[in-house]
Amino acid sequence: MGVNTNSIHNLEPQLAANRRFWSGWTGAEPHADFAIYRSEIPHPLFNGVLRVRDQSLDAAVAEAKERLASTTWSWWVGADSDEGTAEGLLARGAQQIIDMPVMAIDVRAVADAEVPADLKIVEVVGPDEMVGYVGAYAEPLGFGGDVHAQAQRELAFDYPDVVRLAGVVDGRTVGTCTLSLGTEVGALYCIATHAGFRQRGVATALTREALRITRETGRSVVTLQATSEGEPVYRKIGFEEVSRYRLYQFPA
């Protein structure tokens, strides 16, 4: 019997969704065996190597260092990486910087969002809204640099099947959630809440709204990678850990 494509335990579609989303920054489909992406946003999640398979690791490291020179980047190692990739990176001088769970949920079993009374959820489409969106996630997710420049990069993101949800209180964007619908499963990114608005259900409401939108498209599964702060929130919604990613970085 084949693997149930609607099961949260069918891992490959979730990993493929992650590769496709990040490769949107390059404006191309991810290479099947050696996927590199570069956004120019100075953050290790926004530039890097998504996986390398059936290739010389020495050659892959040399190419990655050349193509990602002068930016901050990381190397993803997950269930779709060659066995021994992590050990090979460590032996070549890299250090592990992040270990995060891959979590998934069956959206058919989730109720619609319960939105706090003062919170309005809107879809971000224009330049002014994008500045507010980036400004809201920059501090919680550890981004530096020019918010306006980063907003322009978001607007130029070459991936049409993305929905950006903003949580707005009194006209101010205080929470964010990016939903990618470019593959057969939904994938969530940039879930963040401004420090002054935490513990009020903003991230939960945005996440549940993204699940509702995904369910309306006919998809059954949503996947994400969780931070230590976000993981308890997602578990309360119903997400389960199905795998893990470890990210590595070479010294500058």
C-alpha cells in the first residue's frame, strides 16, 4: 500500500514545500540534488543550501562558499540530505547553529480561527502594508538592516503562491504569518508577534487563519519549522513533530 498523501507523516511533500519556498528567492525551481538560494537579506535563514545529494561534499562546500560569499547563510540538514552530511560539514569547519522541529497538522481537524476582539487579520498586498509587515517580524525573528529595503525584497519575491497575513491592532501591524501554497501541502513561515502584543493570541489567530485558507484550497496538510518559543503555541493548536532540521554555518 502506498503512503497516504494526506498524512502528516508523509514527510517528503513537506520537505519539498520548504525547498520550493526558499528557492523562490532565486526566482527558479530548486535543483533536485543541490539547491542554493540567496535573498540578500542579512539572516542565516534567508540565504543558504537546502540540501545536497549524490555529490562530492567538498565540491558542494566550495560552490556554496563562492555563490553565497558576502552574505549571512546556513546549510540545512534534514531527512532529505545525504547520510553523513552533518558530520561532513562539522569536519570541514562548520558549526551547528539551529536545531528545530518540523511540525505538521491535518487542517481538516482544526476549527476556524478565534480572533481576539481588537485584532483584525488582513492580507498584505501593497508596498506600505509590506513595510509594516516586515517591521513587525524583524525584531522578533532577529533581523537587522533597512526595513524598507527588506520590504522591497519581499515585494520582488518570485513566488506567486504566497499569502502574507498581518495581524493589525489600532491600525498597526503587530503580528505576521506567511503561507506558501506552491506545492501540494501548505507551509508556514515568519510567524511573529511584536514584543508588546505577546500572550494575547495574535500568533495563534494568524496560524489558525492560515490553516483555514489552506483547507479551502483542498489541501489537507500544513507544515512548518518551529522555534523554541513557537513550538508550545503550535502544539496547542494541534501540530505534531514529524522530523527535524539542523542548520550549520561556516565561520565568516
